[in-house]
Amino acid sequence: MSQGVLEQALTGKRIVVCVGSGGVGKTTLSAAIALKAASQGKKVVVCTIDPARRLANSLGLVELGNVEARVSPEKFAAAGLPEKGELWAMMLDLKRSWDDLIIRNAPAERRDAILNSRFYQQLSSALAGSQEYVAMEKIVELRRNRDYDLVVLDTPPTAHALDFLDAPNRVLDFFGNEKARWLLAPALKAGEVGLRMFNLTGGYFVKTLSKLTGLELLQELAEFLSTLAPMYEVFKERAAAVKALLASSECAFVLVSSANPLTVDEAAYFHTLLIQDGMPVAAVIANRVNPLPPEAGEGELDRLASAIATDPPSDAARERIAASLEELRLLAQVDRRQIARLAETCAPTPVLQVPRMESDVYDLAGLWALDGHLFG
Amino acid sequence: MRSLFDRRLLVVIGKGGVGKSTVSAALALAAARRGKRVLVCEINTKERISALLGAGPVGHRIGKLAENLEAVVVEPKEAMREYALMILKFRSIYAAVFENRFVRYFLRAIPSLSELVMLGKVYFHVKETLPDGNPRYDLVIVDSPATGHGLSFLRLPQVLLAIIPKGPMADETRKMHEMLVDEQTSAAVLVTLPEAMPVNETIELNRGLRDVVGMPRAALFLNGFLDPRLSPEEREKLAQLPPELAPAGAALLSREQRARQAEHYAQRLAVDIELPQQRLPFIFTENFGREAVEKIAALMEGA
């Protein structure tokens, strides 16, 4: 068998979604996975939300925008890499993506009212799950309307695993729910919005709520929500499509973690949620693992000390070396225990390890250096 | 120089995984040791502070972790309830109105209301007084959400005021913003690791706090700092070891490189961020808990 675990798990997949807590190296690993596929002759796009432009930097792209840009063949050649396929990259612009969604899906006569509403900002920027939702929408679009063999999504660093999976529901909730629609309907039919609808539920609510928010705000909010209400069905359909695609056999989730105990907790929890939701998890990657240093007995310590410090070796030099090796061993041991725990909770999903790199990955060659660890 | 602990509110902020909770816990311990009555607020997250201090969980009700030291996990639902009750006075009204599904649906559409009430709870505890008129807490420490989330959390009052400039909610929001930007009251404490990405993000974060939020910043903690153990000459010799010693040499070299890298980033931060910088050593332990936090707190006591 020449294929590695990850390669096998990703065979035949058209979408790879990298998930995990912030700061574990999702962006870099997403790019490395995309790079691998491109080197094998596929046409690949990697989509990131990372505002730090790390992906752009590591791919040698000056600017990364809301449309895909191709990593030039010269970059591949310069890094000494095979480029049989094509590697494309893009960075999701949250505001633009939301605007596009509204423009495409809102009834023409309501479009401007929505886009110009001050509450719309909430939807496009502050609403929990909004980023995640747009990212999911984007892969559906890339998968359906473009001819990529593989779409790799680097998800936003969610504070909670649940934020990601729950994103479509939250967004849908924002557009309305059955009860709100039922309450809104008469007001909409009458062609009137605003406070009228509150009258339906009685002045009591309005009075109490306005103590908190002020009356003007409530009025405007009611108007905005009734403008959105007709889009509920559209978004319900889209959210269902997104979920169906993510749960399909052409999609694979790759869960990225570090060996940090807190991150391992979060990853294990995330894994449970993904499985519960029927999402196909291909692999868990424990990133930046500290490698175990070689054993050094008294003899080796003496020789090391005399080779680099003083000959004959002083106790002080020997102690410094022993202390350093001991630290490294402890780090590696702690990591090992955490990874064993991760593997146990995530079984039978395979858990891969990528060692801590000497320096940060910042170019194509650096990404390629990860290849052996990911796919070896 | 003014002590960190003379503020009423310290917001500990930084990229995910750099040790914000550890720094929050250590600051709290150091302040409590000086006789300050301290409250640590974790914002809508899995509780960590209590475990770091070797105590049982406190949840969303304020609980005591040590002498002079209390903690709470601020959650949106509970914060909303407290906030509404404060304004409405009557529990029955709260239940009738706020537990109504339709009303909830409406409240959810108000920009970032759930984050606002969490900041509101922090504000409340900073201003909270005892019956004798003295503040209940001398110092409130907020273990803020990770960078992106953290900055938007602190920017929230401004964003909201732009959308809702009038009304009772706007009045409350304005007070929160005034508290955050008041040098006498508040300061942000930045935490980072001496590594490339966290350092870049911290430089941007500092800029954001200064230029966008307008919040005073008081200190920069460099966490997980490793000091070199070998001299430059010794390090050079590591590369020329005989083959049988080479693997050990490579391991030692990687450790020294990490130390050098730490120094490099510390210097870069010193150039780019105009704040007093404190290095916190990497603590080698299997169980990162009270003992480790005590060590860090001891370093902070002079802060």
C-alpha cells in the first residue's frame, strides 16, 4: 500500500472542510492539502477566511480577494514542485458575500430596503455563525458553478465548535420563524409594517420592551424584520442544501488540533458533534507536536558537554545539556499523552501527527515540507 | 510608574491559545495577595480560571476561588436576565415578556445584544457598591475572547451607538464605552507568545485597541518565554557533532533556536508596541495548574 492514511481518506472527495479551534494551523494545513491535490493533477481551489493574509503569503499571492486567483506555475517551478494540476486560492469577503446573497435572493422591490437597513449590518458582520454560514454557502457555489475537482475550505476560528455546525440554523432563525411569520402575515397583507404588528400581540409587550430599547428602535426593527420575512423560504432551502452537501459522501471534514490539553478537549467535542450531525470526518490532525528527543545516558552527556563546551566536561555544562533534553522530553511526553487521549475519543477516525516545524511555514516550499508528514 | 493593579478594570486580550486565562488567573492572584478584592470574569466560554487556581467550577454565579478572589462565567442568557430585571424590577414581567418566543426572536435581531449585556454585566460589577458605599470589587479582570472576537467585544458600544444613538439602551451603552476608554478606570493587558503569527496579530491588536476602540493599554505579557542555555559558540559546535551525537545535537539546537526566536520577537515587539513588556517563562510541567499560576503570579507582584 503506497497511499497514506490521509490520502486514502480523501480519495474521491470533492470538498474538504478543515475545522478546529483558532491558532492550530488550519490555514496552513488547508493550503498543504490543496497543494498536494494540485501536484497530483487536480484543479483545486482553497478558500480561506483568514484576515491575516497568511494563506496569501504562503502561496506567494500579493492580494487575495473574493474571487479566486491562480497560484502561478512559476511559483511552483521556483519552489521546485511538480504542478500537474492547478492551484487557486481566494479569501472570503464577508460583507461582499452577504451583499451578493441578498442581491441574488431578495425580491427586487425589497433589495435596497434590506441593504440600506442599519440592522442589516448585524446580519453581515456581527450575527453569530454569519461567517461560517457564508463560508458554507461559498463552497456550495464553488462546487456547483465552477469546474474544480476539489474545493478546500479553511473555516473561521470558531470560539465554539457548535458555532460552526449551528450556523445555518442561527442564520435561518434570524430570517424568521414560523411564529413570527404568522404574526407578521396580517400586517404584510395590509401593506403595513411597523408598530401595527406589535398591536397584534398587545401593547403590553411593546411597553415593556421599549423600556429597554426605546420605542423608535422597536418600530424600525419590526419594519426590517418584515422586509426579511419573505426570504425565509429561500434561505431555508439554501441552508438545507448546504447541510446536505456537507453530509454527502463527496465531502470530508478534517479536524485540526494541537496537542494542547484545552485544544484537545475542544477537538474531541467537535468530533462528537460532527459525528452526531452525520458529517463525514476523514481524519484528525494533531499539529505542531513536539518530537521526542533521543535518550542520552551519562556517557552521551559527557561527550556532548565536552564537544560543545569544555573538555573535560564540567558539571555545569553537563547539567545545562541534561536540563534542555529533559525539558524536550517532558514536552514530548505531555503531547503524547494528549494525542493518545485524542485518538481514543475520536476512534475509529484516524489521528495523524505533524511535528512542530523549526520555523513558521511561509512559502510554497514550506507547505511542501508538510507533505511528507501529512501524506507519508 | 502607576501600578497595573490601581485600575478598576483590566481586560486581558490576545490571540487564541497564547495563555490569556493563565495571565488572568495570575494577575488576579497577584492583586488579591496585595489585598485587592478581585473579580475575574470569563466571557461566554468553557470555564478555565477556577481549574487553573485549583478550585471547583463557579459557573454563572459568582463564586470564591481564594482569599479576596472571586470569579464568574458571564453568559448571555443569564446576563440578559440580570440586565432586564435591573430595569424592569419585577420577575413576573420578565418571565411574561422575555421568555416569550416572539420577543426573543425580536431581541435576537438587535445588533449584538447578547454581547452587549455581557459587557453590561462587567460594567455593573466595576460600578457595584456595598451598602457602605465602597466598591464591592477593587479590581475586575476580564479574560476576554480571542483577538478578533475580543476586539469586536470592546468595540461593541461604538458599533451599537452608531446604529442606535438614542434611547435607554444607548444611554447604557454610552456609559460602557466611557468606562472602557477612561484611563483612570480601565486598561487592556495584551498577551502573546514569542512566535511569528501571534506577534503579528498582537501588533495589529494593539493598533486596533489604540486607534479604533481608543482604549488605554497598560502592559504586554510575553508568555512561554524560553531563555537560551548555550552560548553562540556552543550552539555553533552543535552542528558539527559526530553522527552518533547528531540527533541529540539537533534536539538541543531546536530548543536553542526557539529561545533565539523568542528574543528576536521580544525585540520586535519592543519596537512596535510602546508598552512595558514582561516576559513570563515557559513552565515545564505536566499539570498546568495552581502551582504554575503561583510562579507566574509571583513575577507579577511587582507589576
